[in-house]
Amino acid sequence: MFDKIKNIFKSDKEENNVTPKNAPKEVTVPAHKIGPKSQDDTTTYVIIGASIAGVTAVKTLRELDKSAKIIVISKDENIYSRCMLHHLISGHRTIEGINFVDGDFMEKQNATWIKKATVKEIDPDNKKIKYEKDGNEEELAYDKLLITSGANAFVPPVKNLREAKNVYPLRNIEDAIGIKEQAKYAKNIVIMGAGLVGMDALAGLVEIDGIGNLSLIASEDRILDKQLDVKAAKAYEDKFEQKGVKIYKNRMASEVLIDEDGKVKGINLGNDEIIDCDLLVVSTGVRSNIGLVEGSGIETEKGIKINEKGETNKPDIYAAGDVTGTGIWPLATKQAEVAATNMACGEAVIEDRFEFKNTMNFLGIPTVSVGFITPPDDTYDVLTYTDGDNYKMAVIKDDVLIGFIAQGDISYVGPYTQLVKEKIKVDNLAERVFELGYSDFFKIKEDGQFEW
Ligand SMILES: Cc1cc2nc3c(=O)[nH]c(=O)nc-3n(C[C@H](O)[C@H](O)[C@H](O)COP(=O)(O)OP(=O)(O)OC[C@H]3O[C@@H](n4cnc5c(N)ncnc54)[C@H](O)[C@@H]3O)c2cc1C
């Protein structure tokens, strides 16, 4: 009945930090597997993508294989955190301010970086990739290949949406720069989609002095419906409304209205309810960038299929990060570390694919949301606790905590995260779920480990 939890003392700060420095290290490389290589034994590793998964792989490979040739190839020419793009929009950070490695990172790692290049094709039989740079087609040979091409914004098939001008997703640095620039002139800005990316865009825009009218379209009865219940969402909705944002809930755009130049001028919410709009931010989900593996025989479903070692179905080809159909920074980090370790003949497996933890802080209200917070039927217990601006909510099924929200006071979420992640059964949980303490659960074993 008791499950052993090794990481229980990980602090909340550590849990929530998404910098590569703090990425979980669960990989082991047997010393006998990583001997120094002789000159003619040099391995060429090619990594597609220069974001968190690509960068983590460079670091891991270089640690494990000092003599290897490492080549990174990416469309990007900056290495930046997408999680901080809203700070670029608000003007709180510069482009350099959202970089998460030093400008000379690649040089220091002795890696070659081919920037502003687009990989078009992968040829597993001949161990080559084809890419385009400056209008020229080039080829690159590899011994081992890692694909970390990430994901891109999905633009839904709403009438005129894909053609209209002044419409931006928020995925890349260019999007954030475009939004910021256009926001200077826009009178009516609409954000379509109230998930984490849409809320990031709104949070960035709302901070700009003299910003135009801001409207948010949420398809559900609340913002952030995957992370928050109605009450937790309302805390944010009220704050944004106080800042002048108009929120349209339970609405979907049926058509984008455009002027004679093709520029967006309004959004039809159906039933001819029109919102004026001259700048539209679309945040309606993402899709993995798998176009480059078409025709290669590399298996895909939502993203590139990998096993627990990060291997694809093709020999010496690995994948990590959002391109595998996942969508959060810590998991991209861990997958890249594991894949790179295996590429360098180490041994590592992805043990933890837990994706359902989100930490957010909009307009000064911190919230952590873990697990599934929308129970599908009434066989689940939903318990809440409110103390001023602090709010907690728990979803319990058969003495197992399956979802948890903490808003305001987010201290002590670490143990709750472990309970959800490890599906730990705790007797009579519903009676004391908001009063749990460390001492409720574990005892110290003789070897000093804690046990639930
Ligand atoms: C606005 C926003 C906010 C976010 N906030 C959070 C958050 O708070 N917490 C969290 O955990 N996650 C967050 N995420 C998600 C997080 O940013 C991603 O999980 C993470 O960036 C994935 O990293 P990656 O390396 O797999 O891919 P990406 O970051 O998508 O990078 C892909 C790389 O591949 C390159 N590339 C793509 N196609 C090609 C090609 N054909 N040829 C060459 N190069 C190519 C790109 O140039 C890029 O360098 C957020 C994302 C966005 C957009």
C-alpha cells in the first residue's frame, strides 16, 4: 500500500523552476561506456533545433563525449525561452533578457551552429539530412541524429483566419516582436483562445501603457479551463476585467472579417455578435513540427514516436521535446538529456512523463495546478478551502488525490504533487486533505530513506 517516494524533499521552488540548470538528473552513464575516443573514432552528432531540448542535448553530449563533433542546425538564430515571450511583449525584457544560455554557449561547448537553416528531409538509409540555407540546398552527414524541432501554433480553419493580415500566433520570438510592434497602433486587440499561451499574450499586452481595447475569447465557461476550476479562474478574470479587458466566455469565432486590404477588422462570434479588431492573437493549440520526417519512414502519431530511451524506429535517430507530442519545458529537458545520454552510449530511460503540472502567476496571483481538476462524474469528491485570497481545491477518487489547485498561498504543493503523480492511496484523505503534513505520511527507514 505504501509507495516509496525519493524526491519528497524537493522544494516547491525546485519543482516549479523550469531552467535547464534544475532539470531533473535521472540519467546514469556507466564509466566503462565512455572511454576517450581516438581521432578516427570521432562521432558526428547532428541536432535539429536550438531550443531547450537541443541545447540540453548539446550540454549532455559534450559532457559525455569530449571529442565528438556536434553540429546544431536550426531555423532560430537566438536561443530563448518561449515561456518568457510575454515579457518581450510587455517590454519588461529585451531579446537578450529572454535568452537562457550565454551568447557564446555553442563556442564554449565546441559545437558548430548552422543558424537560419531549415531541414527539409531526412535520409536514414544514407545517414544524411537535407537543409535549405540562404536559398541553397545543402546536405549534412551524421552518425547519430537528434530531432528537437519542437512545435508550432495551430491556426484553426475559421473563415478568413489563415489569410487575414495582422493576425499573429505566439510561438516564436518573431511573433512576440510583431505583436508588440502592431500593438502600438492597434485600437482593438483580440486574443482568441484562453489557454496558457493566450493568457501569456494577454498578460504581456495588458502591461503596455496606452494599450488599445483588449478582448479575450474563451471557448469554455472560464479561462484556463484545463488548469483551473471556476473559482480559481474567476480570481484572474476579475483582475483582468479591472484592467479593462473584456472577456467573452463560451464563445467561438465563426468568421474573421477583413477589409479591402485583407486586414482583420472584426471577429464574428456567431449570431452576428461582432467584436471590433485590428490586431488578432491566435492561441488555439500547437502541433508538433513533424513535416521534416515525411517520407523518411520515421514513425509518427501526434508527434515523432519514441521509446523510453528517446529512440525512434530508425537506427541512430532520436527525438526529444515538443516534436514528440509533449508540450512542456521540463519534459523536453528530461527527454533530451535521456536521448543524448543514449546517443553517447550511456544508459538512461525516461521514467517520469508527468505533464500535468502548471505554475502560473498573472497580475501577481500565483497558482499551481496539478493533475486532473475537472472530474468527469459525481463519483469523485471535490473539496475546497478558502482563506481570504488563498484558495485550494482537491479532487479525490477512492482515497487517491487526482487533482489539486493552490492559489495565493502555493507553499507546500510539493508533497501534493507527489501524491497525485504517484497515485498514492491515503486512508480517509477527504477528511483532512488540506491539513496534510509530512509526518502524516512518511517514516524514516534504517538507510535514511523516507517511506510513505
Ligand atoms: C508563449 C509560450 C509560453 C510557454 N510557457 C510555458 C511554461 O510556462 N511552462 C512550460 O513548461 N512550458 C511552456 N511553454 C512550452 C515550452 O516553451 C516548450 O515545451 C519548449 O519550448 C519545447 O522545447 P523544444 O526544444 O522541444 O522545441 P521548441 O522550443 O519548439 O524549439 C524548436 C527548435 O527547432 C527549430 N526547428 C523547427 N523546425 C525546424 C526545421 N525544419 N529545421 C531546422 N530547425 C527547425 C526551431 O528553430 C527551434 O530552434 C510555453 C510555450 C509558449 C509558446
